[in-house]
Amino acid sequence: MAPQDKNTPPPLPEPLRVAVADSHTHLDMQDSSVEEALAKAASVGVTTVVQVGCDLAGSRWAAETAAAHDSVHATVALHPNEAPRIVLGDPDGWSRQGAREPGGDSALDAALAEIDRLAALPQVRGVGETGLDYFRTGPEGMAAQEASFRAHIEIAKRHGKALVIHDREAHDDVLRILREEGAPDRVVFHCYSGDAEMAKICAAAGYFMSFAGNVTFKNAQHLRDALAVAPPELVLVETDAPFLTPAPYRGRANAPYLIPVTLRAMAEVTSVTEDAMAAAVAANTARAFGY
């Protein structure tokens, strides 16, 4: 692919006949305006999006955006990589907010109190993305990450909201903590990254599994195997835009309007029609997020 193609948005896919939701997107990290993104998505049958918070500023923005647009629902949280940054500081400032001074446990408590306040809002349908990330956070950050995850589980249960999980290279510990704390009624594994065995464990627990564009990647057979055994009533579709753009557009910016590309690949994996897959994920997303 020529380098200039990386900056060219992928073309609009053929519209879906059955409208669906993007169960996990980051409109605040995309180049277009919210209105443009929603209009483009709706033009191909993606009529609802779940805007996901990753930090205090992003969670406030998600709640405000959902209040302003009927087709947007919000989730609020401190991302698993955000919690250690609040507690231990972040001298390199790789996050969007730049370098950070260590705030200690009291700063984490204060941030969680604000997430708790936002979680009570009616347009906020979920608490997340929270969980564990052993890819980016080293051993020194794990205590803060785990404390934050446990607090988010409690907040989700108290407010009766869905829990949206970010699980990166931490499957066993995520599942263990859910068991120890007692999972909320509705749990969504965002960008499901486990294998077929884990999919069976999630299915037995009634956890939703949301598949992203990486289910189309050549090296992701384990995700297709997981999708093949996941119960149809527990499957969601997401972009995680601007990340994880589905093939053949990998490496370019993702956006909610590309959901049909991933959904069609999912239908192929599970040997169901596109319309049947769309109808299932539309119903499942509404059930998962209670809208």
C-alpha cells in the first residue's frame, strides 16, 4: 500500500439492511466532528454508538456528548493504564494529557469519586473501559490498576450499569477478580482478545463478547475460533475507533462507519446471513447497555 493511502479514509461500505450499534468507539480521538461521524455511520446503517471514557476529561466529554445526541450512549471510567498514571505519575507524558505528577492513592480516590458521580447520569449506560492491561503497565503499576478495577466493579453494580472491560494479556486475573468481587448483571469484554476456551468461560458466566476489526486480521485465527463458539445472543460488534481498523484497511484510521466491514466478516465466520448477524448484535447491544 502506498504511504499516502494511510491518510485516505477508507471508502463507505455497502449499507447494512438491518441497523446496528457500534458498541465501543472513541469519537473524541477521531478527526471528524461528532456530527460528521454520526451522519457517516448512519448512512451505512450504524445508527447508535457507545462513546467510551478513558479518563476524567474523556468521561465528562462522553457524558456531555451522549446528552446532546440521542444516538450516542456514554460509558465512564479510568482506563487500566490511567490508574497507575494518577497514582505514580507519568514523567514521559505519553498520554493525551502530557506529563503527570504522582498523586498517590488519594488522587485515585478523588478520580474514582468523579467517575461515580458521572455513572449516576441517565445517558451514561456503562462503567468502562476498566480492567487490567499487562502489556503497557509494568509490575509497579499493577496494585493501582487492580484497586481501580475493583472500584469500577462496585460502581457499576451500585448504579446498575454495564461493566465494560479492557483485558490485555491479563485474562486469568480479570476473570478471577470478577469472580472475587461478584460481577455486575451485564459485563462486556470490549475488543475480545481471548481464545475459544475463554469464550466458553465467558459464555457460561453470561458475559458479552464484543469483536473489533482485529477479528479480520490474518494472524487472528484464535479470535475467529472464539467467535465461532460464542453464543449468538452474547456477541457484539465494535470499532474501538480510531484503532483496530478492519482488513483490508488496516493501518488507516477507523471510524464507526466501518462497522459493516467487520460485521460481514463475523457473519462469514459464524456461517449466518449478514441480516441475521446484524439483528442479533443490534438486540444484544441494546440489552447489554440497557437502552
